[in-house]
Amino acid sequence: MAAGAPPQLYRNFLNIYLRPNAPKAAGLLVLFGAVIGLELWLPAILGRFVDQALVGEAVPALVRTGGLFLGISFLSQITTVWQTYLATDIGLTATNRLRADLTRHCLSLDLPFHNAHTPGELIERVDGDSGVLNRFFSSFVVQLAGNAVLLVGVLVLLFTIDVRVGAALTGFAVVTIILLGRFASIGIPLWNAAKEVRAGYFGFIEERLSGTEDIRANGAVAYVLHGLARRARAYFRKSLVADVIGSSAFGLTIVLFSIGGAIALGLAAWIYLEGTITIGTAYLIVAYTQLLTRPIEGIIRELDDLQEAGASLRRVGELLALQPGLVDGKDELPPGPLEVRLDRVSFAYADATEAPDEEEPVENRRVLSDVSLDLPPGAVLGLLGRTGSGKTTITRLLTRFYDPDEGAVLLAKRLLPGLRFASLRTRIGVVTQDVQLFNASVRDNLSFFDRTISDERIREALEALELRDWVESFPEGLDTRLQSGGEGLSAGEAQLLAFARIFLKDPGLIILDEASSRLDPVTEARLERSITRLLAGRTAVIIAHRLETIRRADRIAILQDGAVLEQGDRLALLADPGSVFSRLLQTGLEQELA
Amino acid sequence: METARNPIPAWKYILALARYRLPLYLASGLLASILFYLFPLIPGLIVREVFDLLTIEGQTPAAARGPLLGLVWLLIGWGIARVIVIVMAGVAETSLHVVVNTLLQRNLLRHVLRRPGGRALPHSPGEAVARFRDDVEQVPAFLSWSIDPVGQALGIGVGVYILAQIDAGITLAVFLPLAAVVFVINLATKRIRAYRRAAQESIGSVTGLVGEIFGAVTVVKLSGAEEQVVSHLDELNEHRRAVTLRDTLFSEFLSTISYNMGNLGTGVLLLAAAGEMSAGRFTVGDFTLFVLYVQWLTFITGMFGSYLARYRQVGVSLERLLELMEGAAPMDLVAHRPLYLLGALPPLDGGGTPDGEPFESLVVKGLTYIFPETGRGVQNVSFETRAGELTVITGRIGSGKSTVVRALLGLLPAEGRLVWNGVPVNRPADFFVPPQAAYTPQVPRLFSEPLRDNILMGIEAGEGRMDRAVRSAVMEEDLKVLDDGLETVVGPRGVRLSGGQRQRVAAARMFAREPHLLVFDDLSSALDVETEGILWARLFDSPPSLSAGMDPRPAVIAVSHRRAVLQRADRIVLMEAGEVIGVGRLAELMAAHPEMRSLWEGIAL
């Protein structure tokens, strides 16, 4: 038990996830008690029946006893169903909450965390581990308490029959629980190892399922299957070892119980031969000893569950203990266009320490060095530079996915670390070239499941982008379900939807990072009109490696290898034939027009 | 409708899987299914002997103690024998589970990868993972149960025979009503199928959403939509709770009645045996034997009931797996293939792609594909291309450019004729792979492996070929700045690289295969003009640098609206609303088609 997770963790989780369900849990406890009482009653009826029969009581009396037995067993069945239903309900309610909390928590973690964990791996953590914890929440406490009561109840009844029987079987129960409990914990590290390999196995599958076209059309199917085989081998070994240990624990149970049964039978016969008990009572001892297996098995199973749950709980606890490296601030951004300032910013990607994988840091070179930029409210900055020159990194600093190593980033004269994430990210609208869609309706994809956004507002946003007719040509309009792979939509169409997402916000700063790169010239020209409307009264940073995209910029900054090569007023740079910008404009245009 | 989709009954799949590793299956069946049901019949006989020994008229304690001790030891010996069987059964069953899981997952993945890519998955990848995980697991779980009815019949047969020898009348009186009740209840289990399917679907939609959320984590964070997606998750969770509870209530009700019939049976026994016992014709030993057997035999009957329920459930899971296999022969799901779980894993055959005959021409005639969901697509697309030529497909967004190349490559199940070197291509999906063709999608996917593996994906390539691929994709600069060069691990889906880098890696992946036909879907969207210029120049202007071993004159089909590319094109295929409105050189199309002019001028400075 201690190897699975610290006891404190169990208490915390039970407190958080079971307490809200306390009335139902109490109801469950009552039902469990009722089941136990009825179970203890039944063998006593049998014992009486045997005695009545042997002393030759009349048949009607025997039939009455039989009828009583039938009635009680019927009652006990109904109670059992009710109890299971209630337990499932409690478990699902708790794990649903846990799943939501884990998702929320993972979303609050920084990009380095997500860069180190595949979505498949997180599915296994968030969804898989909550599933394992289901039984833990649903019935663990109640079952454990219930089984303990049943165990003690049976032993007390045996003591009242004969002290020697009570003492012998109490000793037996204690030894059994200790032995099995000790043996059961051997499996924990093995289970953990098997689960880790399993998570990697399904992570592999998930990633490959997202890239079927790449694999297929480049003839790499055999390669992927080979990779799957490699991972399956590892999983086979780990799970075989874990399961063999598990079934040995079950085997030990059987041996111990047959010994217990033999002891009880021998004792009952012995005492009967002494003549102190009736044959019905001897039978009762055997029957109660049989009943003893139930709570012991139950307690062992719960300890078993506890080890599996403990492994899951430990992983979940570790995950929840991860703190985002970036601490949320308190300040709000003012309404209206935002001033943007980068003050001598330097930055290098370093794999955050929270990434548990032993992967080497791959991005620890400086991507920005000593970058200063100034953008008054409402102005438009055109950010130019080759791929890898650091443009996208600037947007990640502006949206505070990372904090700079040196220097400061300010919006509306406020340092980013002081700002609330929620305020920051609702006041910045970003469109990138990669658009992620959900397997959900067009409406939900635009509003991100925000039900407070009316269809009217969504239609207005689409209208502003001249997309309303297009969306309404879908078979079910806003209700049309999109596939997460963007099936049926081209990448360019998906990008238009990303623009519509921005129109639903009221940002004070807009960042367009290669936002129209997947659009054809005609659509792009049409979109220009909408962008003009969107940018009115807002600050904007437009990143492009195509020069024509930044014609609307007031200011220009050109990046090279993480440093600002040139910046200034666009028209002034244009007028200066010696400027990098005007040279670029000529060579660039020549390239395009040559 | 379900039966129409899956006309092959579930047992045929199970049979095929049983034959996959027959000795393992039989061992697991004998140990876990047959001995499991017979073993518990033994202690009843021992207990009966004990009680009969005690209740013999005129029995002296001294005479009884010797045989009593022997019987007690017998009981302990029985326990030890049973344990040995259980541990062996555990090993056999686990091996069988993992083997069958792996076989199914392998076959599924193989088919998903071989299916026309655009239609590979019915829902999200996360939802598909749930099927790979949970539905697959149902199958071996049932398989290892499949011999159970034999063990159950044996257990019931032997048990009832022993009881009938003692008192046939009481046996009949106890078991007839029980059998009738269990039978009637099992008729009701049909509903389980519908409930279980709904429950599994609700689980899948939760898993799917979790996967999507983390797949799109940057966008979710950027949009500040964390709370909204979590509350959407809450909705799906709640739905899951409701349908799972319904499933639980129903199946629990049935299983309680089936498994816990023992007590009811005992009650009936008391009523039936009252007269006989009172008259002394039915001993206490007989009574204890009956009580124990009634418990065990009704438990077996219950197991049989849930066997039927499980059979239906495995049918549901198989259906869901076959949905992933659509387009393939259903029995391929259980096709026997080596798994290499033990022994040596043979190395991947990455031997250089065999040289096809030299490429001369490709003719595309009447290519048509309509997306069933939206009713949009491409119709009647025709053009041809020859070795060494650049064909550019252009048009507005939504005009069907990507659809044309995906249909051509067999990634969408399209209609139309494709003729390669004068020979019709029957199965484009199997034909347009290296060495004939390779492809860079519009949004390429990388995997969390080293860069080198992402490029090679299993082909064997000396440094020469690798260098050429890197150079052709203009990646030399990128490699210099990445600390580990080609050994750099790119992170899930390549997140550690920039969009442009990802696109260049995908291009290098294509170049490394040195195919006859290179297909780019809008390569330029993530490349700056300069880099893209270098790429095209290297491809067309300095082919000697990369021609060692590569077709000296590969053909290129590219989706693009870049002016530089349009100008270079030997042929432009101009698309509008899913149809080709013109094919020709830029000058011809500019003269003949206003659409070409507006595409060209749309971005005039």
C-alpha cells in the first residue's frame, strides 16, 4: 500500500471526490450493512432446519423455516442490485469530476509539458487512470468497511458458538490477511512498469492514426507495423510478469481458504463428537467459515484494487502536483487597442525540468537576442524574416507561452507576468497557419463550445468574413459536424474558420502568423477587406514571409537569426533605397515576378 | 442494418482466433474453463462423508477421529492441487490475451494505414484509440471464455448425476424451476447489446474529446477556451454517466439473478427435502452436499447466461472494430500473421526501393470524387504529365485542388482512369507509393521520433541519399542549428519544429524515396519566398546534384498559386468549383480565362 501512494494522497482524493457524494455514500453504507445482516442470518436458518429435521419435527414447521429462508434470500438480492447501482453512480460522478479536473490542470501546464507528452499519453493519464480509479471511488471505502464488519460479525458469532472455534478462525483470518496483503504488494512496481509501456504503446498508435496519409503515400506501412511489433514485445513481457504474480496471489488465497475450511470442518466434527453442540451447530460452523471467505477475499481484492488504484493515484497525483512554470498574474488589460513593447528581450528554448522524459533539450540555442520593439496602440507591425529567424517565438512571448530569459515584454505598459492569463488571452487574437478542428459542429468549432455566444453573433462574424453563404451551403449549416482531421474542408477553408474565431472575440491585439498562407490569391484579396475591418482600432502584428501580406503595416521589423536587422516606419524604409526593406522588396518582388 | 453490415457471425472470428495459437488456446481452455468448473465439486463430497460419519447411528468418537483426520487432509490436498491449476491457467490466459490483443491491433493498424487515407477513421484519432484499446480487449476476454460451455456442461452433468444418485425427486424439484428462471432471464439479455453499445460510444466520445483537446492544446490556450472545453467535457461525461448507469442497472439485475440464484435454490431445497429428511431418508451429509452443489450449479448456470450476454457484447465490439476496417475483407481482422512477441524480431526490410521501369507518362481521365458529408468534391478531372515535367494544379480555395491529388494517389476512393506508361492502374492506393510516387501533404504529420527516422521511415539509405534528400528539401541550415542534427527528437507531432521546418522534413521524407513522381500539396505555404525559390531551383535547374540513383527526370505535380511556380509550369490545371476549366501554359490560360487572370492579379501590389 505504501508503495502505491502515500496514505495522505488517498485521504485527499477521497476528501475531494467522495465528500460531495457523502449522502449517497452513506446510503450505500446502509445498504451494505443490510446485505451483511441478511447474509449472516441465512446460515443460521439452515442450521435450525437441520436440527429441526433430525429431532423429527413436523413437516409444516420445516416448510415454514424453508419459506423464511426463501424470503430473506430474495430480499438480499434486491438490496444487492440497489447497492451496485448506487456504487456505480458514485464512482462515475467522482471520476467524471477527476477527468475534468485533470484536463483542466493539464491545460494549465506550459507548452514544454505538452511538447514532451503525446496526446495519446495524456489520454492514458486523464482517461485511463480515471477509469482505474472508478472502483476506488465507487465502492472502496464502503466495501472495505462493509467487509470488515462482515468479517468481525462472523468471528463474533463463531466465538459465541465455541471459544476454540472463534479463536482458531480469528487466528486464521489474521494470518491470511497479513500473508495476502504482503504478497499482493509485490505486484505494484510490475503493474506500474506494464502500464507505462502500455501508455507508450497507445501513444504510438494514436500518433500514427493522425498521420495515415503521410505513412500510406510514402510507403511506410511496413515500417510502422515494425515499430508496433517492437512495442508489443515489451508490453507482452511486462504484462505477463505482472499477471503471473497476480494469479499467484489468487492461488495463495485458494490454498489458505482450503486450509481454513479444513480447520473448521475438523474442529466442528471434533466438538460435535464431544457432544457439546448439535449437528446443526456443527453445520453452522462450516457454513460460517465458508462465509468468512467472502470478506477476506473482498478485503484482499480491495487491497489489490488499492495497489492498482495506488499506481494510478500516484501518477495522477504527480500530474496534479506539476505546477505551471509560468505563474498567473492579477492585472487586467484595459479595453481598446494595446500598446506593445519588447525591451531588450533574449530567449532560448530549454526543455523545462518538469518534462519527465529523458529527452535531451533540443532547443537550447538562443532564438532571440536583445530584441526591442515598440508599437503604439492601434498601429500595425509587419514582422519579416526567414523561417527560423524567431518571428513565431515573438508571438509565443507576446501570448506568454514562455517568459523571456532577459528583458521584458509589456502590453499597455504592463509587464506580462503581472497579467491574468484569462485577461491576456481574451484580449489577444491569434491566427496561425495550423488550424485545429474538433469533431463537433461548425458552431462549437467557432465558439469553442461557449454556449453564451448566440447564433446571431456567429452569423455576424461569418458575414464580416463574407463566409456566411459558404457555411450555409453546408448540409446542416452551423450544425454540420466537422471531423477533427478537417475532413471535407481544405486547409485553406479551415484557416478561414480560424479567422471567424477571432471575429467572435474583441481583441486589443491581433497576431496573424502566416495566417493567410494557405489561401489562394483571390480569397486572400477578399479576406483583406475583412481584415481591414478587423484591424480598425486594434493593434496588430502581422508575420509573413511574403511581402505583399504586410502592405498594410505602419511599421516594419526585419529579423535575422534572432536579432532585429532593421526596424522603422514602413514608408520611411520604402523611401530609403539603402534600407534592407526596400532591397528585400525588390529582390523579393523580382523573385515573385521573374 | 447491423446484420447487413456484419453478415459474418462473431463466432467465426472467434474460431479463427482460437486457431491462431491453438495449443495456447487449448491449454488455457482446459485449465481455465474445464478444470475450473469440475474442481469445486470435490469438497462437497468430502464434507458429505464427514457429516455422514458423524451422524451414523452408534458412532463412537474414538472410531470416528481417524477417518475424520484423513478427510481433513484430503481437503487441504485438494486446495493445493487447485492452486497449481490456477497459476498455470493464469499464465496461459494472459499470454492468450496479449497475443490476441496484439494480433487484432496489428491487423487494424495495417488496414487503417492501407485504407484511402482521407477516409481512414470514422471519428477522431482519440476515439479510434478507444476502439483499439477497449473494444479490442473484449475479444480475447471472450475468446478465453469460449470453451466455457463445455466445462459448464461437464460441471452441471457430473453434479446433477451425483445428486440424482442420492435423490432424483429432490434434484428434479430443485433444478427444474431454477433452469426455467435462468432461461427466461437470458432471453431478456438482448437489450444488453443496445445498452452496451450506447455506453461504449459514450466512453469513446469522451476519450476522443480528451485526445482532441490535447492535440489542439495551443489553440485552446490561445483562445482562452480552457473552461469551455472542460465544460463540454463535463457534458459528455454526464451523458456517459447516464448511459453507463442504465447499462449497469440492467446487466447487474440480470447477473444478480443468475449468480445469486443459489440462495433461492437452497430455499427450494429446504421445502423439497423437508418431508424426506424428517422421515430420515435424507441424511445430513446429503443435505450439506445438496446445499453446496445447488450454490455451485446455479453459479455455473449463471455463468452460462452471462456467456450469452458476453457473446452479444463481443459482437458489438467486433462491429465497432470492423467499422475501422471498412473496405477490407472482414475476416482480415483476424488474419493470422506473425507477431514476433518472442524470439528474435526480424529486421525491417528497408532494402532500397526496387527500380520500377523508367517513367514516361501518366494520364488522368475523368477523375471524380464527391465527399459524402458535404456533397462537394471534384468531377471529371483529366490531364496528363510526362517525365521531367512540372504540372501545377491551381484554383481558389475550395476549388478541389487537394482533392485532385489525394484522389490521384488513391488516398480518396475516387472514380476515373489512371494510365501509367500506357498501362491502366487498377489500384492507385497500392500503386502510387515509392518507387512510383511519394507525397507531401498540405499539413504534414511528423512523429515523436528522431528527425532521421521521420525522414527515412524505414527505408535504408546511405548518407549519400540522405544528403541529397536534405539538400533537395533545403534543410541544411535547419540541421546546423538543431543541436543533435538528424538525431534531434522532434516531439509529439513535430511540435519542436517550426511550421516551415516540419514542411521541409516532410519534403525530405519524399525526396529520400527518390520516386518517379513527386507530389506536393501546397508546399509553399510555410516557406518563405527565398527558401522556396532555392527548392524549386535545386529540383529543376541542378538535377545532376541529386540524380545519382534517382530518376534523372522525375515528374512533379504541385498544388500552388505562387507566381514563380506558375511561371515554371509546363502545364497548369486550372480548377474552379471542383471542375477543370482549363489546362495549358500560363500565357495560354491568362489569355483564355478570366479566373486565371484574377488568381494571378489577386495579390498585385
